[in-house]
Amino acid sequence: MCGIVGYIGERQAYPIVVKGLKRLEYRGYDSAGVALIDEHLSVYKKKGKVADMEEAIVGQHLGGHVGIGHTRWATHGEPSDRNAHPHRSASGKLAMIHNGIIENYMAIKEELTQKGYHFSSDTDTEVLLNFIEDIRVNNACGLEEALRIALKRIVGAYCILLIDEDDPDTILAARKGSPLVIGIGKNEHFLASDASPIIEYTKEVVYVNDYQVAIVKKDELVLKNLGNEKVTPFITKLDMELAAIEKGGYDHFMLKEIHEQPATIFDCLRGRLLPEAGLIKMGGVEANIDALINAPRIIIVACGTSWHAGLVAEYLIEETCRIPVEVEYASEFRYRNPIIHPGDVIIAISQSGETADTLVALENAKEKGAFIFGIVNSVGSSIARLSHAGAYTHSGPEIGVASTKAFTGQLAVISMMALKMAAAKGTITTEKYTELLFELQAIPEKVATILKDTSHIEAIAEKYKDASDFLFLGRGYNFPVALEGALKLKEISYIHAEGYPAAEMKHGPIALVDENLPVVFVATRDRFYEKIVSNVQEIKARKGKVICVASEGDKVIPTMADDTMFVPDADELVGPLLSVIPLQLLSYYVGLKKGYDVDKPRNLAKSVTVE
Ligand code: G6P
């Protein structure tokens, strides 16, 4: 989390840095700031969003051809002007921004305090900055060397940009665990946490690796490791268009991304799913098919929405491939000293490819010899690079903090992967396999049908927006969908919502049911249909308000439910790709009607690069 931008070149840095920060705001938005060097170093920062900072500094001298900027998601110290980045060193000469956490900052702070340093913020960043300055003074060395020495002493994760008033021709950058991309222009360089601030200027980029330091001048980019040896920068071409990161006429990115799903699911299936030929082409799966189908066990590691996609994968892979699957929260898995047997396969699911807990869990598992397969949206991200093999979801950049199209992209990849593995393993009949290929092919159009008219979902949102709690229930493949529906609602509307397996409801949550509690059932026609109808009755008998996601043409559910949202019929194995869509829309409209910023919900960040 936290977004980082830097510019060095011949243009004015400030407009580029601010525009870039707005593109990165999804990463954190509790305060923002910039540092510019014109004749002198100036630092401006403000609690709130980037626009608040912009407004606060109107009329200031904002010149200079070198600048760095930061949009923050607080870790050390509350969101405030003083804790906002950039931070200035004690001498006032250096300014630094940082994404990540320095774990041993207390010990270093203590050391510096004893030497007489005072700190004007509560951040670990200011400690690191003064530590670097202190090393430079004591060792009488250059800033680059001081930076390297400091980085060898610190524990934790960082992406930092550092500028020095006395050397306005250089930005120093370094990363470990938090992403950094450098765009290469003509006599200019752009630095950012991801490529979105860079794409309108250049498509040539270098992804900086862990333990590398970049010495960036307008016409030169030098990469070194912490041992001061040069590393050849590997230049890649961005495969992304500017339009993909703009709102394109929608009021919010979240709404745009919900509506993009027919196209993004189609893009994910395109060239891979060939029902007429009875084929699924997935290079990463094909190349490792033996490892995958002979795995004694598959462990899926993920966080948040991606973890819910992992639960769907568990149902799918176990059912079609008959391989035991465990789905783990990355944060728990990494600290548990997990047992990994030879041959175990780890599937990592991540939209951003940068989630710190997932990343470290994978690093640990890789060290123990596990085979890592990554299902990632963000091309070239850390998880994508760490995986032995993988499949991109091709959902395009997802900017809204609440994940929508990335989730359905993950489901599409997982479905193809499970079917391909099942066919190779011989655990699915040819008829069922072929039928499911056609079912998958039909999904984009069916999603488009749901999105054609959403006014009834908006009306349902209006009706229930003042509820203080919601319960989401589903069975089988729709159980993870219920969890995802609850997560979406709490993220966007701040209404307390819980997801449960519908049958488990009677072992506790049913105590909550009264005439004020809306209960959302994901009740499409599948093998559990009769059972979920009984669960609906149980809620109605206790005067709960029932909202159902039901299959088109269902005549029973609408007679019991207070409100129904229909989705086209589909085989239950691919059903979540449809049943989640009304739930995404429901939370969008509830959040909107409550007047919240649906693209940037409070306290959240899209890419959680701290543990
Ligand atoms: C954050 C986001 C969630 C996301 C989760 C995992 O919490 O707010 O929307 O599901 O991280 O992110 P990943 O990028 O690994 O899928």
C-alpha cells in the first residue's frame, strides 16, 4: 500500500507527480505529499486525499524538474499532516518517501535519539531517513553508499525514493518487498509503484527487483545490488492502454469494472477455451501438467476476495480432479511453519501480485521445495515473477478498491485450469467436460444479460440501505459467493455483514434473525436447491427479510423472498461467475446511496504490501 511517484527530466515535475498520485490513490489515501527541488528542496503534505493536498498548496511555488510524491495508507502513526510523506531529514537537505514497514525502526530510533536526533513524526520512514543521513555524516561517504549501508541494517519491507537538495540531478530508489517500476523516456525517467502513472508517457519500463538500488538521472538509469555491483536493467514493454485506467464515462471505477466483466471474462477465456475442438490451452498448466495432476495435495494461498476465489477453486478441483485441496489465508499459512510434502502444489491467487502476506508465504513455501503456480492479474508483479508457472487473469487494471472483475477473472482461470487438469487425469467424463466448456463460453453473454438492467437492484439497495447488519447465505459453490457478497457490502457500505454456509446458519447466526435483518440467499438452481429453499423458509418463519439471487424462471423463490435478483441458468460449477454479479451491484448501490466513496472506502487499500 502507499503509492509512490517520482519524476526527473526536462518537464515540470509537479503536474506529473500529482497526476501519478491520483492514479495510485487506490493504494492508500489518508494523506498525500510531494517534494520538489528547484533551487531549494520544498516539501508539501496534507492529511486527506491528493486533491486536498493540491488545494492546500495552490499558489505555492511548485517548480522544479525533479520531484517525488506519496499517497499514504497509515502504518506507523495516525493519518495527519506531520505523519504524511515526504519526510525531511534533520539537516533539511534530504527528502524521502517510503512504502512498506521498517520492523527494527524502534532500535534505530533509540540509537539516533541518543545521538541527539529529534523526530517530528511517528513514522518509521523518518527514522530510516535520518539513519541514512547519520551514516553519510559519520562515514563521510556519498548518499548512495550511505543508503546501501542503511539498507543492509534494516529489517522489513520498503520501496523508497530519496532526493538530496545538493544533488538535484539524481533520484535514488530502492526496493525490497514493495513494488517499483521505472519508466524510460527521452531525457526523462518516471518512477512509480505500478505502471499506471507511467503509461501515458512511455511504454518502456524496468521492474526493479528486491535488494536493488536505482540511481536515476534524467538521461541515465543505473541499477546496483547492495554490494555496489552494477546489474543490467531488463527493459520490458508495457502491454496496457491508457483508456484501461480511466473511468470511461462511468461515475466510479467500481461500476465501470462491474460492467467490464462480459469483456474481461471473454478476454480471459479468449484463445484458451476452444469448446468446438474440445480443448483448453493454458501454457503454464500444459508445461506442468504432471506436477499438477499428480500432486498429493494442492494448497491455495490468498487473501481477501482472492481467498474467496480460492474456496471456489477448492470445490472445483476436488470435484473434477479428485485431488485434496486446502485453502489458506496467506497471513496464517506463512507463520505456521506449514507442512509441505514433496510434490505438493501451491496455487497463489492474487489480483495485484504484490500482497505482502501472500508473497512471503510463497517465498517460504518455495524455499521448502513447493511448486508454485500463480493466478495473478497484474502482469510482471512480484508474485507473477516468483511463481514457477502461472496463468494471468487478463482482467485489465482494477482501480476500484473493492475487487470485482479480478474475482471473476480468477474464477474463469480456475475453471479452465480445473477442467484441463481433470481431462488430463481422466477424472471427468468427456460429456461433462465438453458440456462445461460450452457453459464457460456462454458466461460473458450471460453476465451481459444481468448487467443490461440493474434498476431493480438499485431499488433493493434503496430499500435496505439503512439496515445495520446483513447475513449472506449460500451452499456448495455459492457458499464462497455468499462470503464475497458479505465482504463487498462491508467494504463499500460499512454495514456489518457476515457470510455463512446456509446450513450452518442454524448453529448460531439464526439467533440474529428478526424483522430488521436482511438475509441474502444465493439460491440458484443447483443440487442444493431444495435444501436452500428450506433454509429460506426457516428465515421467513422468524420474520427475517429475505433477498434472493435466483435462477431466471424460478417460480418458487419469488413467492417466498421479499426481493429477488435473477441470473441466467448455468451449471453450478460455473455458477459463481454469475451469482456474484448482483451482489457486487447491491453493495455498489448501497454504498452509493449512503453517500460513501465507493472507489476508496475508508481504511482500505487495494494493494496491501504490509503484513
Ligand atoms: C486487499 C484488497 C482486497 C483484496 C486483497 C487481496 O485487502 O482491498 O480487495 O482482495 O487485498 O489482494 P490481492 O491483490 O492479493 O488479490
